[in-house]
Amino acid sequence: MTAIPDRVVFDAEPLIAHADDEPGGTVVETYLGAVADGDAAGFINCVNCTEIRYTIARKYDRAIADEYLEWIDDIGVETVGAAGLWSEAAEYVLAYNPALGDAFALATAERTEATLLIGGDGDYDEIDDIPIARFRDGPA
């Protein structure tokens, strides 16, 4: 595995994989550990938090989803609001046509000058203006 960047934005997929003990979850744990230890600054957009909450709540329940999101906050992952990024997110949709949550993750990475941690699917293959790291190969 490559070195953990000093600034990382978490897309929803890595954190869902971590929460659900999916393949690659231990890689995500390393990134989260770097944030918790103060070795990296961690960020997540509130739109991606929405994705995490409903995905985990559907599989388990709302309380478990909320507990996980509170833990993410407690270890130091900073939630970035959508209000200041909606225009940049729209530009990513216009240029690359990603899902809305992915567009907000990209805009957050651009704004925070961070590496975006994503899954292994091809949704980001055309992106070359944002540093991207994958926590696994292929989708879950």
C-alpha cells in the first residue's frame, strides 16, 4: 500500500465498506487511523454522510448509522457543507456525469486540496485533475 496522504476526502463507499467489514475495509481503517492519530486531515461532504446514513440504516438501523457517523466525527473527520460547493459539484456533473454524491466528493477534494479515497469501480476513471486513491480493486 502507498503512503497515506496528509489530506484525504472520504467518498461514501470506503466508509460504508469499513462500517460493514467489506473487502478493503482494513485499508480504510488505515486511513481513518491516520486521521485519528493526527497524521492526516480527513474530510467528508455532508452529501456523502447522507449516503452513508441511509445505506447503513437500511441494512441495520438508524441508531447504528448515527453511531458510526458520530464516531467518524469524533476521530476528526471534518464534515464539509454542500452550500459552498454546489456550483463546483455541478461542474463535475457537467464535465464527467458522476452520481451527485461523487460530484460533491470531487468538489470537496478540490476545495480542501486533498486526495479522494474511492472504491474500485470505474466511475472516476476520467478524472485526472484531483488526486485519487482506491482502497480496493473492483466493486464489492
